[in-house]
Amino acid sequence: MLAGAPLLVAALCLAIAALGAALALPSAPLQAQAGTAEIPLRGHIGVASCAGSTCHGRSVPSGTPVRQDELQRWQEESSPGGAHSRAWRVIGEPRGAAIVRRLGLDSAGVMRECAGCHATPGSAHVSEGVDCEACHGDAKGWLASHYTVGTSHARNIAQGMTDLTVPRVRAGVCLDCHLSGDGQGQFIAHRIMAAGHPRIAFELDLFSTLQQHHDEDADYAARKGHKTNAMQMWAIGQAEAVARGLALYSQPAKANDGVFPEFTFYDCHSCHRRIYDGEEANVSAVPNPGRPIRSGMPPYNDENMILLAAAARVVAPAEAATFDARSMAFHRAMGVGRSEAVSAAQALRQSANALSARFAAAPFNRDQAFAVIDAIASDAISERFTDYAGSAQSVMALDTLLGGMVNSGMVTAGGAGALRLHINQAYAAVRDPNGFQPIAFRRALGGAVRSIRSLR
């Protein structure tokens, strides 16, 4: 991310800090490595196991080869980086308590509905919130050996550590709670948001930046085999978010709520508009060519689909046309019937998975990054920014892509910093969901993109 916290990122940081948005990874049994003794079954062993002063519990970042102050950064009260440690506590704070009350949950209900994301599955210490092992994997199999002389990242992974350097793996971990998952208490239904939970949105590279407890220095690259490519992380995050949402939508138990569809899958602001009953009634919806649906029909939330389409046009043009066609077919099928919509969702999910795999093998170089930025502002993509969610996602994308180019040395920090005013103007256009104006936003987005083009 660039210096000078932009408005929407600041808002996201506050939302993450306030509600302790969590990551979780369901555990899976390890298989023994060929030619070695059987690896112990994985098990959660808690934060205290990582907190030694010679491990991750230092008060200053003076360790080698890692900072060793990771625990302190995880606990930071004033930073989004500390949101995971606060995840369980916020349930008892005023906003969390109000949500629990509106949902009519007792203590068992809170464990059932909330612990899947606000605590680490398998942990006996829910008060620790979302701890190290929620993201890095249950540590029983690898804790004792991951700091020994001669160990390697590959060995740690073989012994059960989750390989968060792989974008598709990281996305799977984050999506469980930052979009929804299959684990108990990991599906954020519309009734939960109706009780006061924030709207769900997902952007992998931004969330990774907010939770980064380490420096990607030369030593990091040597141990992990590479440094993070922020542009690739962003693109894969978009593809995996689309695939996850469609997978959940295809499950009958999650896609319906009584006689109603499960509205968590739909675009919030397409329905949450002011209603005028008098002669002065003014229809505020703007036609969206990417959603071939009838007027008045609630549309599926396509914020990640739009940005995925932009990335596909640049990195995988051969697959882009198929993805676009299947995206439109999915929206159209939702106006026909449930079976037709599920069939179309499965085809679209297949395209999203294929794009994720293509992105994982793509270099995401300087020219591609600029081309994706251009694609986001192109007529074919920008005309789909008719609602708040997709528009907000596009501004995060510009910031992420520009920040990634700075971090990888493709553009200078000074040059990018000079564009902060234009980026912030685009953020200002999505500052207030209730006051969002599509045409004004497109102008602001175009101004930001033109300023970024000047770095070429």
C-alpha cells in the first residue's frame, strides 16, 4: 500500500479492527513423508508456544532471520494488524453484543455462530481470538523443527505448516471468514448482516498488507524461494473470491432462506435504495450491461467478477471471452430458475478456477500491471461500475496495483506518491455508500487512471 492511508482503506481498517474479522483454516491430517518416520498428527497448541523471547515474542524487531516481534504486532491495539487478536473480544463489546442480542443467541449460540471466524477452530483458548495457527496451520507437527539449524520452508510445509506464500492457498485461508466458508460459523448470512455485521468484501492483497507481520527482505526471499508479487496476489484473489462465492451459492442449504433466496449473495445497494412513492419518484438504478436481468430483479454481487474480467483481458485474453459470456449467462439464468442458475454458476466457477491457475503462472510484469489498470477504466469494464460494491473494489484494485509496482521497483515511490491526490479523489467517490453516484464515480476513476498512466 502507498503512504497516506486512503479513505476507503481507512474505513476498511476500522471495520476490521471493530469486528475482528478472522481467518481460519480447517485442519487436515498429515501424511507421512516417504523414507521418514511418521509425522505426528497435527494439533493446535496455542499462542504461548510461539511467544518465547528467542522466538516471536521480542519487544523490538531485532531478531534474525525473522523480526521476532510478530506476537507484539499481532497484539497491537491501535492497528488493523492487531484485529485478529481482538476478534473474540469484540463480540462482547457494544456493537458485537448488540448483534448477538438481535440474533437471539445464548452462549452456545455464540460459539456456534461466531467462533468459526472470531476464534481459531480447534483452539481451547477462544479468548486468544484468531491466533498464529489459524493462518499458519496447527503447529504440533512442525513447531519443534521449524527453527532448527538446517530446516527449510519446504520441510516446514511437509510437516504441516500452511504455505501462505502460494496465493491460491492464502486466498483459501482468508476467504473462509472474509467472504464465507463451509466450516461451522463461517457462513455470513444476510440475517447476520441485518443484525449489524458489516457488509462482506474481499481483496486478498489489501488484507494481506493489513496483516503483514514480517518484512519481505532478501532473507525472506532466500528462505521462501521468492517474494510476493502483489499484482499476482490481487488477481488470484479476485478469481478465488468468484469461485468461492459460486461454490457456496450452488449449495441448496446456503442459497435459500425459507421462501426467500439467501440475500448475502446479492448486491446490497441494488436493493437498499431510497423509495419514492409520490409523483416525484426517480429511478436511481443505472443499467448494467454485464447483468442481463429484468428491471427490479436483485442482482448477484459481481464486484469480484468485474475486476476478474479486467485482469483476464490482459493476462489471459483467450479465456476472457469465455469468462464474460459465462458471467452474463449466469446473471441471465438467475431470472429463469434455480437449476438453470446452478448449472450456469458451475460453468462460471470453472472459468474462474482456470483463470486463477493462469494467473499463478503469469509474471505480472510492469506492462501487464499498467494494462490491467487501463482495462479497469476501459469502456467495456467501467460501464459495469453501476453500484457501490464493484466501484469500491475497483479503487482498491488501482491502489493495490500501483502499490505493487512501487514495492517491486517498477515505478518510483516519489512518482507514485505524487498521484496520491487523484487516488484519494477516487476513494472519496466511494466514501459514502448511501451517496454513491455512478457517473461521478466514473469521472473520478478516469482521473485516477490518467494520472497513473503518466508514470509510464
